[in-house]
Amino acid sequence: MAHKTLNALDFTVKMLDGKCTIPSPLNLKNADGDDEYDYVKDGERILYDASTKSLEDYKKTGKMPISFEKAGPKEKIYFQPDKTKVAIVTAGGLCPGLNNVIKGLVTQLNQRYKVHNVVGIRYGFRGFKPGFDLVPLTSEIVDRIHLQGGSFLGSSRGEQPSEMIVDVLQRQNINILFCIGGDGTLRAAKSIAEEIKRRNLNIAVGCVPKTIDNDICFIDKSFGFETAFSVASEIVINAHNEAKGAYNGIAMIKLMGRDSGYIAANTALATGEANFVLIPEMKFDLYGPNGFITKLRERLEKRHHALIIVAEGAGQFLFEGDNVERDESGNVKYQDIGVFLKDKITEEFKKDGFHHSIKYIDPSYIIRSSPANSNDSKFCNLLSLNAIHAAMAGKTEFVVGHWNGNFTILPISATVVERKRINLESELWGNVLEITGQPIKMIANPDESAQLDYIPPQSQPTMKGKKKEID
């Protein structure tokens, strides 16, 4: 993110009207050195840039460095637990860990805060429509759901009016709404919070960010991401065996990553098997002396097998001029870069009489429906707990995140300003290039930048007012 844009953002989290006067039921301490966990005090913050350069800039300019509110339990809370009603909704695509977050919210509300009136919304924001019943949620009901993939509550995409949603919240006497979802869900939650504010209601809206692509700003890791590249790694290892089993064998695996290539990059680093990684952030030529197909042939002539990982959003510039189709949420339906590359490779090699065998694998739906692994499960529980701490303390229109080793609370507006993307000059991408051995640039003029530092306008979701849930 550009420094100018970063400095213009407000990282202040909103509060509901009124004061926090109710003693927390957690019975924690406020003293250092007593070997007991303490409440988080107002004003505790986490630095955006933890380097010494940030400190040096502060010494020179006197301007406070950018920071985020530290998440955690507060000594005084806003809502009285025995009179609080909480609703939970999951929206957008599936992702490992959804059920862990649902279970974490329910059990920790029940057991730690003694909030026993918790309900679930079925099938995403669509579940606020007439005809859908709220689902009572208790610790007993959600006890085993974390062992399954998918969402216990179901999910959906598409436009739902925030006025209708707030009508239901009012009618059902909901005090806190937890939204679990990605970029579009966060935008929808912001719209709901704004409608709540217009009606002068004291309903808190909190978000647990869900993006398998790990592309939400100011959050270093989203839940499900680690499981995703772990499951993908097993598939890549097996695909590598497939490639090596044929003369000039090629295995190409398409992984999730609409606008950010984090899953592809981390899978390559986890396995060490890939020879080429193509991500949405990079430009590359298909043909020519520095083009991808030329470099692929050189690899095959030398080693007689190759493994390619391609993110779903890579190379969309190769389809310019094609008709743009959108899904229910307004997201552009990306062209299938995997099938496209497979066809172009086959076409070019056949034309030259170059013998090869190519296998194309797309495991995306298997990966996103997988149960969370142990580390993701732990992360989901901690995200849930910190979301509860914030909402019970009267925070609203917030996202719970993680940065520099700490859990944080961020305003939704800051997290949706743009997508988090891989910088081709970063250590992450540098390590990918080292472990794959692929050329630094696969473009005609290596002196030009290969960084696609923007998301094409046609790939952005459409927004008609503030009534849409897009994920």
C-alpha cells in the first residue's frame, strides 16, 4: 500500500453510544508480576511497522507511528451478559475453519461470558429473508462441528438489503451480530452498522475475517489459509510424481487466489516441488525468447519433467477483450487460466513436434471444504475469543485481526480499502524464485517491471449503494 494512502487511513474503532459500566465476568487482574492474565487497558496499541526505522522516523518528526488497537478482555463491558442476545452469520465461499469459528463464538460466549442466548442465521445474509428461522446455538449443539469442513450454518452470496437485515435484528432483539466472511461480507457488515447508526440503535457489529486467499489488508494471516496451502501441498507432491512418471511430463495445478497469490507462493515454499509459479501480481509473456512456454520447454529439455502452480487469477490480462460475466455477488467470473495454459502449451508443442504429456488438476473445491488443521483450529478459537471481547465491550463496525504477533481490532473501513497483494520485490517472492528456479521475469524486456500492482477495474465487485453482500 502506498505510504500516502496508509497515512490517510483512520484506525480508530467505533464504540456504541454510552459507557462501559458492567464489571467483566472474567475476573482477571490489572497488576504486573502476579503471574495472572491481565485486562487490556484502553490505549494499548500494536505498531504497524515494528522496525527500528519506524522509531527513527518518530524521533525525527515527532509524529506518532501508525498503530492498531490491541485486542483483548476489558475490565468493564457494555452489555449485561444475561440480557444479551447474539446472532452469528457466515457468508461467501467456504473456507477451512468456519465451523471452528462458529464453535469458538458459541462456547466462549456461553462459558466465559455467560451469554446463553445465541442464534445462527442460515445460508448467509439470505437467511434474514422471511421464511428462514433462526437456529438456537448452544455449546452442546456445536460440540463436534469443528471436525467437519464447510459451514454448519450454510452460506450464500448475493444482494440483501441492509434495511431488511436491521429490521430482523430489531425484531429479534439482537444485541450483537458476528459476521464471518471475506471482503464482500465486511462491506456488507459496514453497511449494516451504518443502518444501525441511522436508527440510533445500540447493536454491535463485529467481523471475523474469512478469506482463503489471505488478501485482507492489515491482517498478516487469515484463518483457513494455512490449512489451504497444507492440503494443496499434498496434492502438489502427488502431482509431481505424476509429472516424473512420463517423458517430458508436465503437471499443472490451479490453486485459489483471485487477486493475490499467497496460496500458490506458500504451497511452492512448503513443498519445494514447483518449477514455475504464476500469480495474479505478475506479468508474463506466453511466447518469445523470455516467454513462459519457451522457459517451460527449456526446463523439459534439461530435466524431462516440470510442475507448474498457477493461481486462478493469474494471467487474466491474456483474456482482454472477452465478455465480462459476474456472479451473484458482483465478482467477475475469471477465465480459467489453467485450461487456457494447458491448451496453449499443447498447441505450441504439437506445432513444433515436441513430445510431451500434460496433466491439469484443479482441487479448489476439495481444499476449501477441508476441516481446519490443528494450528488453524487454535487460531480460529483465538480470533473468536478476541471478537467476543471487543463486542461485549461495545466496539462496533470492527474486524478482529492479527499483526506483529498480536491480536488486533481494526475498523472495517481500513481493511476493505484495497486487497493485500504480493510485492514481487518482497522476501516471500524472492524465496519462491529461489526454490523454483524460474526466471525472475518472463517478459520481452527484462528491464520493465513485471509487477501488476493494480487489480483491473473489471475484476472489482459492483456496488449499488450500500445494500450488497459481496464475497
